[in-house]
Amino acid sequence: MGATQSQTATALAVLLVGYGVLSIFLSVWLRKPVSVVWSTPGAAFLASSAALGVSFDQAVGAFLIASLLIVLTGVWPWLGRVVGLIPPQISAAMLAGVIFPFVIATVHAGVDFPILIIPVLLVWFVLNRFAAVWASPIAISLGFLLIGFSPEVGDLGSIVFWPELAIVTPSFDVTVMIAIGVPLYLVTMASQNLPGLAIMQSLGFPLPVRRVFLTTGLGSAVTAFFGGFGLNLAAITAALNADSGAAKDPARRWIASSWGGVVYILFAIFAAPFAAFVLAVPRELLLALAGIALLNTFSGALKTAISDDSLRLAGAVTFLTGAAGIAILGVGGAFWALVFGVLVWLLQQTAAAK
């Protein structure tokens, strides 16, 4: 969208700081494992919108509009009540479906890159048996080490350690706001915030919608002036921090998301070289490492999804839709998994009532 290399690096660094600060703030404030991250579907939508030919300051104006719409959403509490009505089996099935491609990627990468992935898997399984809380961080660190010294890493190019933090003056164009700002808001709500709320609910951590959306919306508005495209609730990362792998005692899992926030801020310090490294690593390897970290979460979600006979079909439909990786009207599969699963559940409820 016309951003310079420095503006791109600035946006990445400021977003990472925003993720870290809000993850720490909300986790400590609410004493719940609240993880704030980026919108992957939102980023994909923006990438596909580059052909519109808008200037970067116009895009920033659209980012700001999307952020303010999140703030307005926080004013209406009915959203939290609607999410609370979704059965935990359906929420868990959606989570399992969203995670499924990552888990499968681990299997594929184990075949394609056995020297890099199989040792990581072996370390994970051993530690998961004897020191479960350390299994993922040690295994993932080993994975990055092995990948870093392997010939699979491409050209890192010129490394710049800190970008110029220049404020971008937003330009408000009605056409751009409608074409980018509103869809970005809808995609973020449908593919990140709603699934994030549902996943937290399924793991026993219902969130106060008003406070979360007001905080993330205002935070997004601040980062927009630096080119940031939004701060929102996590879905996959939320599952990592809110699951038993983070801490056996649910009351202590907010510590995991808080430390996750610290890691985001540390990443911000080295945003440019980290970005260069990640871009140089084959995508399959990155997905595989994420899949290893999500193995326990996936198995737990799948168990919950089929735990109730009366909801088994709805859970299966939800899982399959989420795992299919579809996108309808620009909205990702996580949202449609919830929609289709709830529809099947309601139809079964209606049939049972008759």
C-alpha cells in the first residue's frame, strides 16, 4: 500500500509493543490469560487490497476507522451475551479445526525435513512426559536453532536493527474507508475477536467484552498513527496461554499471557532482524514448529468437541469447516465454523423439541 521499508518496520515494531503492553495490562487487570495479537485474516485482506492503488496515508486513515469501530462495538454488551450462549463443544471444535492445519504441517515437515523436525518432536515428547510445562519452549527453541544453522534459511539481506518511528498523518478518503476500513473491521471481528471470545469461554475464561474491546480498540487507534493495522484478541495464541500447558492451576495462567507480552516487547526491539529471519525460513518449517506447540491443545479441544452425544454432529461440522481453511465473503473459516456448527445445533434442538 505504498509504505516505505522504514514505515513497514516501524509498523511491525509498534504493533509488537502494542501486543505486549495490552497482553500484560489486560492479563494483570482481569487476572485472566488475555492474549492480544495481530489479525492474520486482516493482514491477508490488506495484502489482497494492495491492488486498489491507495496511498499509505489513506490506508492509515482506514486503519483508524476500523479501530474506532472496535471501540463502538465495546459499547454494546449484547455481543458477550451472544457468545456466552455458544456450547463449549462447538467452541472447542472450532478451535480444533483452526489448529488442525498446523498439526498436519508438523507431519508433512517431519517427512520433508526429518533432520530438522524429528529431533524437535522427540525432545517435545520426552519433556511432555517428564516436564510438560517446558516441552514447548525448549522444543521450539531447539527448532529455531536447528533451522538457523541449516541451509534452508535463505538470504537475510541487509540487517537494520531499529526503524525510524515516524508518525504517519492519516488521510480520510470515503471510498478507501468503505473499501478497506469497514471490511478490515468486519474481518477482524469475525475471524479474531469472536473466535477469541469463544475459545476463552470454552477454556473457562469468559471475558468482559466491553472492557476488552474498548482497550484493544483504543490501542489500535494509537498504533494506526504508526502504520499499525490493529490489535485484537488472539485465537490460537489464546489457546496456548489459557490451556493447562501454561499452568495446572487456572488461576495462574494469566502469568503465561503476561510473559507472552514481555516476549512481544523483546521481539519489537529486534523486529527488523527477526522479520528478515522469518521471511528467509520456509513457511512449512514455521507452521511445523507452531503445530508442535499446539499438540496438547488440539487433543484437548478434540476431546471436548465430541464429549456430548447430542452435540457430536454439530461439533463435527464445526471442526470440518474450521479445518477446511475456507473463506466466504472475505471472512475466514473460523467464523463460518461457528456459524455452521451453531446452525446444526439449533436444527437438532428444534427437531428434538418436536
